[in-house]
Amino acid sequence: MNYDVGVDVGSVSINCVILGENGEIVLEVPYLRHFGLIYEETHKLLENIIRRIQSDNSGTLRSVTFTGVHGDPLAERLGAPFEVETIAQVLGSIHVVPGVRSIIKVGGQDASVFQLAYSGDE
């Protein structure tokens, strides 16, 4: 199986989800406070994910994409893709809860409310 990993590196924590080949959530990594050790904790997290996938003997890590306030410099440093946090939150919410109309996000340094409107058939 091929896996895609999304890593949100925020001002306070690191959050991560692993998706399978069909976009299904395979694993949601528990909330992890980084206490300012952004690079070290992200490195440990990715090492654990790679080790877990390799222990499957059937898995391939296809991609790792970063988001969040510290995600951009990490993505640049690692040559990985970066996605703007709000775009990732809206698209992820739509993926998990099709038809979602409202999203409330509270982070370590900000809060957001998204009201979604759909056009066409619902």
C-alpha cells in the first residue's frame, strides 16, 4: 500500500495524519506538543512513521506534505510540498465530512471560522 502523510507543524503542537491509497485515514497520530523543539520532534515523528510503514513490509511512503506556521520552513528544508493551513483545513474537513457547512478552528496562536457554500447539486 502507498501512504501519504500530512504534517501540521503549528506554534504549539505537531499533528499528523496518514492516508492510504484511496485517501482513507489509516492513522491519526496523537496530539504532540513540541515545546519549541520543532525540528527535533518533527524528525522523531517522521522516523517513527517510516519505521511503522517499513515494518508492514508492504508499504511505501509516497509523499509527506507540511502545513502550519512552522511547516513552510520545514518543507523548504526537506524539499517537501507545503500547503497553506486554511486550505488544508477546509479540504480536509470536506474530505472527512462531505457536505460540511461550518468549520471552527482554534490553534495555539489564532482562531478561524469558515462558512462554506456549495454550488450545484448537494
